[in-house]
Amino acid sequence: MIEELRKSGLVRLGCVSWVGEFVDYLAGCEKYPGHVRARPRAGISCNSMQDVMAAPHFLQYAKSFTPLASEYFGETATLWSLNAFYTDEKTPFIPSINGLHRDQEADKILCLFVLGTDTPIWGSQLFAKDPSWSRLVFGARGTAWLVDTTYPHCGFLGREPRTLAWARWAAPGVPLARFAEQLPEIPT
């Protein structure tokens, strides 16, 4: 996996079997307007990080990739952000989500994504390591992948509801965004 990450910035992990339990748990939790709770915005919603941490399986699954993130970075990786967010046909264009962008919260960022809904090609995630290499990621509920989001990426505005969960690692140290977004510390 490390070799593929270094080559392309993206590794597909297949489908996780537990995604139904994760999504069902979050369906009973409060939703907040915005891509992340600290930045309210109409047309998109998310769960609190506390609820995502309490949901079955996701936190443990994410933690299992921390050694890989550290190896990829060449230094200690910090798992600092978990999220689940929801888009649909009414979601407005948001440049920092749907526009091609790079994450800039830290010098090094690795992200785990898991689809919480079946997602057709028109709801894809696009990743482009360089102008000659790009990939679309879409598929069945539970599809998971790791990606270096310091490279250009975006999520297409789908025609139907989409649920997407993420876990993010950073190096060096904890990004200031964790404090600005008032995110809890993730237990090791």
C-alpha cells in the first residue's frame, strides 16, 4: 500500500462490511448544517465528531491505518479529525468541497474515506496527483480508500443523497484546524 500511495497518492481498500451499522447509528444522531460542524452552511450537513467516534467500527478501522500513515509521512502521524457528512441534489457548489482544491491544514495529510451510500459515477470523488494522472472513486456503500489530500481533489455534486465519512491524519503534529474547529482529541 505504501508503494501505491507514494506512486499515485491513492489506494483503494475495497468495501467494509460494517458500514450499515455505522450509518444506522449516525441516522439516530443530530445533524448540523455544514461540511464540518464549526462552519455552518445550508445545503450540506454533518454529524458531530463525538457521534462519529461513538459510532460502531469506524474509529477502530481508522486507527488501524495510523502506522501506515506514519510510514507514508516518514514521521509520526496524528489522527486528528473524523467526520461524516451528507450531500444531495440541493447541495450548492462549495469551492472548498466541489471545486478542485488541496487540503492545507498541515504539511502532510492522509485521508481515509468510506462511502455510506451507494454512489454512482456522477457523485464521484476526483483525485489528481498531477495533470497526467487522475482517478474517480465511486461505488457501493462501504467502498473505502486512502488518499493524500494535499493533492488536488473534489467531490462531484451528485443527483442523489450521498453519505461520506472521513478520518484524517497529519504531520508534523496536530493541525491548528483541530482547535479552530473545536474537535475533541481522539483517544489513542
